[in-house]
Amino acid sequence: MPRRLLLYLSLFYVVLAWALNTVLAKQAVAQINPLAFTFLRFLAMTPLAFLLVRVAGQRVHAYRRDIAALIVCGACGYGVYQYFWIVGLKNTTPFASALLAATSPILTLAIVAVLGHERVRSGRWLGAGIALFGIAIFEGAFSGATSFRIGDVLTLGASVVFAVYNVVSARLLDRYTPLELLAVTMAIGTVMLAPGGIPALAHTDFAAITWDVWWRLIYATLFPILLTYPVWSYGISTLGAGPASVFSFLVPVLTGILSVPIVHASFTRYELTGAAICLAGMIVSYALGRISLTAIWAQRTLPFER
């Protein structure tokens, strides 16, 4: 198999794994408390992340001057973020969750522009405006069928929180490797999930949990980060951050496609139209205003690992 084709297939595998995780998690939280599901997942995933650092021949460390920034990253990348995302997923569709989560890079642009960290080109704002217009159509704003669910509000909140993670983590990556930052911030996030996760576990009837839930939990533990992060990093280093980030736009599309046979989802015409306009806006934002933030977002974060 040609090397370039293998690379493209590898990146497609990553975005497919991320899309499938959203659909499978949606099924799981229909049978188990979402906070119990997430806390169990991170209890298993955090030590595996440290193992991944060890296998890569690296070591985990933290500088005292970075403690505050690391806590913010742990909260915005995993702790607080997961409260918003998993409860939001419980109360919306997988497709809506993936689409709204995909707005995080646009929100990141807004934050760096306000803070003056980078100059954001006008093409970026044009694309962002198109994407937001698409979301309004998706939510039924112009069809007389407005259906802005509480899950959609929470998922947008998760995107805002993750945008903060993007900005703060980018400032740390000249002192930490991506794997180190992953392990440290995930551990901090897991501690933050404990206040909600422990009571949820205490009220969970484990005898009633079927294998149908357990295998989804195993998938959510292994695939979204541990079995995709090395592949994604390889794709970035080989293909380049900008071109590889284009594959991320497939995640909402694949989530929508997978949700039809798995959760028997159906979509209205205005939802499909709004989703198409939103994705087009994000692509326009990428194509017309290439700045270093695109590279940071693609190379340093897992925007769809969830």
C-alpha cells in the first residue's frame, strides 16, 4: 500500500473512532448515570495515559510556575469540560453534539483575538459567521421549529471551555510534550470529576449494568485517546498540521451517518441544511485565514476525543 494512502487511511481511522465514540457514549448514558460513566472511564484512562508516557520514553514533571495553568488545563480539557459534554450528550443527539463541539476552534479564535495573542484575519471571521448562521438554521431559527435543547446549550458550553484549554495549553507546550501534558491534565481532570462521579457511582446498581454498557465503556476508555493519539500525532508530523486538521471536519459528518443505523436517528431538512452551512463555514474559516492557531489546534489538542 502506498505510504500516502496508508497515512490518509490512518487519519480516517482516527476521526471515525472519535465519531463512533460519541454515538456509543450516547447509547451508554441511556442506561447508566452519565457522571458515573465518565468517572469510571477516567479512572481507567488516567493510569493508561501515564503508561503511554512511559512507553514513549518520556517522564512526567511539572514546574511550580505552571501549576495554575495546569489546573486550568485539567479543568477545561477534562474536568469541567466533561460535566458539560457528557450531560449535554445525555440531553441531545450525537449529531448535534458532534456538530456543536466542532465549533471549539472558532471560539478559540475569538478568545485569542480578544486577548490579543494573535491577529485573526478577516477570512476567519467570515467563516465563523457562516458557521454560526448554519448553527442557527440547524436549531430551527428560520423554520418556525426552534428546538434548542438543554443538551445543545451544555455542549456549546463545553466548546467554550475547551477553547480556553486550547489557548492555555498552547502556552505550555514549549515546556511539556503533548503526552506529558495529556497525562498531567487528565489526572487533574479526574480529581475534579470525583465530586460528581463518586456519588453517581454510589447510587449505581452495578448488577443491573449489562455487557452492552461495559463494552462501550471499554471503547470510550481505549480508543478516543490512547489508541488514536499516537496515530493522530504521526499524521500531523508527516502530513503537516494544517492539512491533517481538515480531517477533523469529517467527525460531525461521520457521527451523523453512524447515528442512523446505531441509534436510529433521523434528520429534518433544516437540520441537514444548517449542518452543511456550518461545516462549510468552518472550512472557509480554515481556507481563507491560515494562521498558526490552526497548527496549534490540530497538533496539540484532541478536539473530538471527548
